[in-house]
Amino acid sequence: MSSTTTIKTNIRLDEALRLAGLGYRVFPLRAFTKVPWQNTHGVHDATTDDAKIRQWWDHAPNANLALATGEGMLVLDIDAYKEGCAFSKEHLAELELQSVDQPRARTPRGGIHLFYRAPEGISLTNSAGKIGKGLDIRSDGGFVVAPPSRFVDRDANIDGVWEWYKDGRVEVAPGELPPCPDWLIDKLKAAQRPEPAKGTEAGQALVEPIKATPERIKRARAYAIEAVTKDPAVQGEAGQSKLLWISRVLVRGLQLPDDAARKILIEDYNPRCDPPWEPHEYHQIDRKIQEARCQPFGKPVGWLLNPGNGVDLVGFGVRPGEDQSGDEESQPPVGPAPFRPFPVEVFPEQIRSYVVACATSIGCDESFVALPMLSGLASAIGNTRKIKIKRAWTEPAIIWAAIIAEPSKYKSPALELALLAIQERGRFFREDHAKAINTWETAHSNWEIQHTAWKQAASKAARSGNDFDDAPEPPERPVCSRTWTDDTTTEALVSKLQENPRGLLMIRDELSGWFNFDRYAGGRGGGDVEKWLRVFGGRELVVDRKTSGTEFVSRASVSIAGGIQPEILRRALAQENRENGLASRLLFAMPPRRQKMWTDSDVDECKERAMLEVFDSLYGLDFEIDSQGNQNPKLVPMNRDAQRLFKKFVNEHGFEQHQRVGDEAAAWGKLEGYAARFALVIHLTRAASKDPTLTNPDMVDEASIEAGVKLVRWFTGEVERVYAALDGDEDDRERRQLDEWVTSKGGSVTAKMLQDSRRKAYPKAAMAEKALNALVEADLGKWEHSKPGAKGGRTSKRFVQHGQKHQG
């Protein structure tokens, strides 16, 4: 008897290794896209190292393949499918004859990539259409997508692959590629001649962008939001002119790169326009950005860079090789955005001021209090309400949130203060239950005496043939009402939910125990995971017991609030818990580490009392009772403005999700429903807070939807940050932790400061300097040198994060 073993191969990995063996630098792209994979810096990470390449595709087996250009290699990208392409059919036919032995590839849209050895003596840059319409150049700092990558664009109805032409596969080293033909060299030389840009005066240079720092991005977003709020862009009422103005603010006033300006216009400016540009119209936004960059304007370039707030934004140049022009179109920036403060303004005043006071008192980030507060508010509402989006689409008030932090970093005190109302209410229930038990025990003792007397009387009557009374009913043992639990087994959960149909909050200082599903199922953890997935949707939960049969609850409502350490979460969110959907349902916050410091601040009693009153009001919400006496959630619909805003969000969010794959795409999918859940929780909290702007507590309004969308936008940033941190290797994690430490020191340190502060990790100054060099190589900052003072001394150098000043 023989057996056959099938070895699964990865054709993109095989091709990447083949090209690397010839000397070409390669790196991965997100599956079905032309966007660099989330855990790389794109072309800056391109390599010929077999081990690194295998590691990439082990982590992302479906990743597309990119080939870095430059270093003696040039690729001519002919977009033959574009209308007006400089190459007519006759030109293309002639080129086909000239290129029979030419290394070349076909793109999914019908374009052609021709591979050449770069000519000497000509300065080459990546360009699109500069040497002719539909003719793009990929050289130093650029890349092209390589076969056998696949591209999918549902909107454009494209699903195809890059493929080598017959006999056109690259088989030689970069230095052995054929030279550029004379006609192409002539075009490249002509393109070098300086010409005035369209819309500019002769000799006037285009506005050059500078690297986008977090501070400048924050200010740019504020400008965009304020501009459209004060003067809405309305179709038919100079909307295009207003778009051009704000584009000038971003690319001229703040000198943002195009990709950063585009992101702000789409995420912050566009949603407030009437109507907003749809995704297929975003090319109009791109056009306005280019107009703003090229056309002269009455204000000096960079007029908004120095607002007088003490932050110096001038002088940080564009990162070398910043241009990552890719195949057919420029690529968005890679890597997660920096941590942004939690938007506490979404909460009504009573909750917002309490969250801020707690965080200040503890000395922790506000998200440490805000996330469990969200889960606590949701659990107070529980099964009594659902938001109605459509007849067949409702969302419950269930929120699963987790704080990610190292041990002893304020997770527990933050949880305790955030969930004070839930735990206080639970304590009152336990005290009432203790009193009820005392009363019941007395009644039960009396019943036992009565029952004994009844049995004697009944026995005597039976012997005499007389009738006797029914047995006395025993007193019903009181059930302890609960607001929270820390028991993660679904068997115990069903019993508690039967007694508390409103729902519960699961509180775990360490969520690691919740992730250990196998412990409760004899190694078969999948069953428990499946049940928890049903709990997330507020659906029926059924448990089969060996002794007592089947038990169930019709609507299992359990929100989650807890904390977890990064390394434990990395193990918990292994491939299984990503594939089964558990990871995508969890909301994370992972703010930068903070040094512990004493604070005299405390939580004001009035703020605490106001917060407790809000929770009391939410716990006062009751079920809707149907004609059969069943308890059902009351559906809360959206008003017309809220529906319009939510529809716009769904379209924009769906477009963003379409650009993502794998874990990020799964998380984006759940965040869509979370926007409605957030809106419901915020809306009912506003009603409980007696918000004067709320006109109808029984109908979700536009302000509540805006709050829900704002929360989702914040969590999308955390999704990117958390997955990037979890998926990185040990070096990535060390760099991130060191970068956060530098931030805690004001963004500017010397190697000696690092050695003195963390001597166990860096016992020698050379080791500390090497660690800071790694941050420079990762483009997280740069070295700045100080000249000797008036009294002499040695030149010193200091690592300074981008966007920070030299501190002394």
C-alpha cells in the first residue's frame, strides 16, 4: 500500500526567490493589491535575502510580489489601455517586433512592462506621463508589481494577473538587461529639460512637500473640519472652489505630501460636504490637490507652518527615497499611524469629565478609562434596547473592549474607576440578597416545621379515610441579581443569564483566562469559541449538560471589559483565533507606555455622583412586553439625517475595507456594526444625561451617529497599530518600545541618557547608541549634533524624533 504526499507550493514565493537569486530586490504587497504589505516599509525594505523573503511569505502567503527598480535598472510602463496613449496601435505593433527577446510583462489592465538597463549620465526619477501620455518610468525609489501577482478591483470589474510574455521572463541579472533604445533615451533626455508646470509662471518651482509630522497632521485635520463646518461645500454652490481652497491650505499652507492631504480630504473634509464625493469620484479630489500644488497663489508657501504655538515644523525634509511610485499609480503611505488621543468628546459632559478626571488622577492615558466605560455603559443598557438600521438589520448594545499594556501600567485601577457604577450596583444587589437570604432561611425553617406537621396530619387522615389539605408551598429561594461576572465558562454564563435576562458585563483584570477556551472543554475549545461568537451578536445561547439536560437563553447579552499584556495577546490571537473571527470582534487600545509618577489630582465627588446618576438612569430602562408577556428589546430607529450620515459612512467604510485583506479586513467588517452600537450607547447615554440638544430620546439622531463614526475612525487606527505590533518580530517590538520611551522623555535623548535609564538592557554606551541607530534606520528620527559651547568641550549628538525640537 503506497501513499502520496502533496507538497503545497507558493508560486509568488518561488518567483520572489528566483528573482532575488538573479539580484533583484523584492518585497511583499497586500494580497490582490499594489499596496505594500502592512509590516514593511515598502521599497525601503526590498531585499535579496532568502530568509527574509521566506519569512514574509510565511506570514502572508497570499501576498503579491513587488520588484524594486533603480540601481541600474529601469522599467518602462506602457499603459496601452489608456485613451490617448502616446503609443498608437502601429507603434505598439512595431515595438512588439523590436521586443521579441525583451524581458517584459503584461499587467491586468493590458499594460506592458519593459525592463531595461538604465542609461548612464541621465538623472532618472519616477514619473507618470512625463515622457508621453500613458508612458511611465519606474527607476530609483520606485517599484513594479511582478508576475504572478493578482489584482482585484470590483468597482472597475478587474480581476487579473501580471504575467510574463512568452520568452519574456526576466532571466538575467539587472546589470545584464538590454540597454534602453535610442528613442527612449531621447525622451528621457528631453524630460530632463526644465519646463514651467501647467498653471505656473516660467521658472516657478512647484510646491515641495515636507514630511508630515503628527502635530502638523492634527492641525491640518482641524483646519479641514473647521473650514467645511463654517462654510459647507454644497454642490452647485462653488463646492469645487471650496475644495480647491482647502487643498491649498493643506499642500501649500502646511506643505503636506499628496497622500496625507488626500487622506484628510477624504476622511475629515468630504463626509461633511453636501453631498460628499463618492469613492468613484475621488479623482476630483486628486485633481484639486495637483491644481493647488502647481498653480500660483497669493499667499507665501508654508504660511501656516508657524502658528506661534511653540512647535517648530520647519526644517524636516522628505525622507530619502520617499517617492514609492508603483505600477500605474502612486501608492498610499505604509505602516500604522501614530497613536491618537481617544476622542473623549463623544461622551456627554457627566461621563467625559469623569473619564478625564480618573485618567488624570491615575496618571494613565484616557483610553484606559474610556474603553471599559464604553463597555460598562453598553452593559447597563443590555437587552433592553437595540438600534434599528433596517428591518432585517439591528445591532445590540454589546461592546468587547481590551486595554493592552505591560504589567503594573494602571490597567486595574483604570478598570476599577471606570466600572465603579457597575460594581457598586453589584455590591448593593449582594447586600440585598444577603438580607433576602436571611428572611428566606427563617421562612424556610417555618415551612419545614409546617411541612412536618402536615405530613403527620395527612398520614393520620389517610389512615382514617378522611380528606386532608394540600402540602404547604416552600418559600422560593431568592435569586441574586447581578451586573457583572468574571466566570468565562459558557455553562456558568447560561445560568447567570437566565437569572439576569438584562445581560451582564464580564470584567477581567487579565483577559488571558478568557482566551484559554481549551481549559473548559477538555481540549476542544472550538465549542466555547462558537458560543462566545453567538454572545457577541446577542443571539440564543444553548448549553447541553450531562446531568440537567439542555439549558438556554433566548438573548445572551454580555459586554467585555478587561486588560491584557502584549505578549499574552500575541499568543492568544494565534491563527486559530483570527480565522474563527474572535480577534476581529475585540476593540483594542494600546497607548504608548508612560513612566509612573505621583499626581496630587483626585476624582471630584460631584463628578463621581453625576456619573453614577447616568448609570442609574440607564439601568432604569426596561423591556418592551409583547402580548404573550415576553420581554423584548425596544427597537430604536434612526431619524432621516442620521440615516443619511450612516449610509455615507457605510459606503466610505466599505471602500476602505475593500482596500484591506486578512485580519485588517475582518476587523474593518466588524467595525461597521460597531459604529451603530456606539451610536446607540452614546444616544441613550445622552438621554440619561438629559442632553439639551437631544430632541427625541426614542430616535437616534445625527449627533449620535457622528459620535459612533468618530469612535470607529479612532479604533481603525488602533487596529493598524495593534496588528503591526503583534505581527512584528522581536526587533520590531524592541524598536517600538524604545520609540515610546523616547517619546516619554520629550522626543529627544542621548545614548548616555538611554544607558543610564536602562542600564540592564544597555550596559555599554555603544549598545545604547546602536539601539538609537536602529530608530534612525527605521526613520523614526535622526541624529542632531551640538557644537561646543563658549567654554569649549566636545561635540555631542542627540537622537531627536521627527517633529520634535532638540532638547538642550
